[in-house]
Amino acid sequence: MAAAATARGAEVLVVESDGALRALLCRALRAEGYRVREAEAEEQALELLAHQPGEVALAVLALPSPCTRGAEALDRLLVARPGLAVVVLAGLLQPWERRALLRRGARACLSKPFRLEALRRAVRAALAVAAPSRTGADG
């Protein structure tokens, strides 16, 4: 399948402030064949995106508070890299919070705690979907 071949070896950026969790996420994604970059904070992620044009295909973005600053972090990543696939990790998400993050451009949202297999599936699915068009229909 072409999408699977394209996803293998894709570069993934993991943005997570907890060092132990970040290391676990990076190991799990490397085991799936992804090239993984890591950032401790949003600012570090934005810096990396600015200096790695076209490299990063997907970001795994851990949000401490999706209702406030978290959604803004998602917006900034998508402005810095239009079309970037983003999988959001957050504490317990209410259904309306999940919908809001998806409307803002996240490809998937996982509530912590989650199984690594759920992350693997979300990353594969997010990379398999063509980048949504930001022109034309109002969405």
C-alpha cells in the first residue's frame, strides 16, 4: 500500500515536557520505523520546525491544558508548518474539547493514559490521510 510505504521512515516530532514519557514515546515510534525528533516544549518544537523545512511529517503534541494554552500551541505548530499532521495527547478530554481540537486541525486526540498501540494506530492513520486543504470550503 502506497500510504504505508510513504509513512515508513517518516520524520515524527514528539513534543512532551515529561522526559521519561517523551523517551518512551520516542522508543515506541522508532520501533515502528519512524525517524524521531524530540522537543521538551512548544518553543523548542517551533525552533526545530523553522530550521528543518519539509522534514517533519507529523508532530505528537502533549498538551497540559487543551482548553486554554494547549489549543494555541496546536495553532502555532500548524501556522509554522501548514499541513503538518498532529496527534494531540492530553489529560482527560471532554467530547467537546476533542471536537474543538479536531476542528482546529489535529488529526487525532488521545486522552492520557493511553496504550502505545493506540498511539501507533493514530500516527499511522494521521500519516495516511492527505493534508486537508486550507483553501476553498469553509470548515
